[in-house]
Amino acid sequence: MQAVTLGIDTAGPVIGAALWSAEGPGRAWSAAVVRGADGLLLPAIVDLLASIDADPDQQLVCIAVAHGPGAFTGLRVGVATALGLAMARGLPVAAVSSLAARAALCGAPRCLSLLDARKGKLYAGLYDASQVVPAPLGPEVDAPLDALLPAPPFVAIGEGAPLHAAAITAAGGQVAADPKRCAASEVARLGALAEWMDPAAFELHYIRDADAKLPAPGAGRIGA
């Protein structure tokens, strides 16, 4: 029996769902959305799960979901969908960082994962993504770009990277060839390797709260 993990990512403007097994990536779906993510996501997932349910040699064993940071509304859509499916099927869930999943797409030893946080700020994390599981090289932060750019060399990825391509290049970094590529497949892969939990124990990872303030100059820097 082949164990399959479903990955769901709704942290940014490109949302998606993907299947992963020991044999590698399976079927996947993604779409760039402005609103109405819930109306697109669930039918796509139902279609993906139908392919598993129809195959006696496959079994869904876990639902992995990006738990943040990212757009508040988008995260809630993805997490609510994941938890609802997990409870309905009696499955565990796995929480995956949306930034780590994007870094995993990069594969570079110094990968700066970026999501637009609005208000002139970015959600960012610097990782060594050359490993099977990206290793954080500092904390995930919510800060303006000039406060978080690491020393070169580094590769920037994620939906926030192309918004600041000129500044990233000027700082000695480079933007990944396909920075807005959907990370759902990596959410599934990393979820399969992560610690699984009961849906009731799941928590969102917003980073920013309603009273967040801009950090002091240099306070958000995440790499030497």
C-alpha cells in the first residue's frame, strides 16, 4: 500500500493542492486568485482525492497545510479546509511553514523566502534549502525589505520576490527563475516528513498581530 500525503497551500496569491508519496510528486493543482479561494480549492481537492480513493494501492495518510505566515484570509481558508477533511476522514495533520515550503523549491544554500505582507513589509525567512528539510538560518520575520536583506550570495523566492527584484539584485542577490511557483507539492513533501498531530492541536502561525509595529532599524535582519 502506497502512503500518500495531501498538501494544501493558501498562504499567498497562488494557491494550490498536491499529492506526495514515497515515489515522489503526484497530481497537483494551482491557481492565482484574488478572491474566492474557497470556491476553487475544495472542488480541486475533491478531484485529487478521487484519484486516491479509486486506486486500491494508494491510501491517504496525512493532510499537510501551510500554517503561515501569509495572508490572514487565505491561511484560514486553507487551514479550515485541511482540518475539515482531516476530521471527516479521521486523519492526522501536519503544519508546514509557508516560507520553508517556498525555500524548498529553491534548493540554494542561502534562500530568502518572501511573501508580501502589505503595509510596506514582507514575511521573510532565510534558509539553507540544500538539505532535505530546509534549515532556518534565522527567525521568520515581518519587516521592511531593507531591514531583512541578508549578505550575499542568496536567492530570493516566493510571491514577494518579484515585487522587489531590483532591490534584491542591488543587494547582491538574485531572484529565482520562477519565484511564484506554487509550493503545495513541497508542503505535502515536508508534511510527510514532519511530526503529525491531531487536528484539534493545530495552530496558525501568523507572525503579525493586530497591534504589530514597525521594528527599529535593523531589528528584523535575518542573515549575516
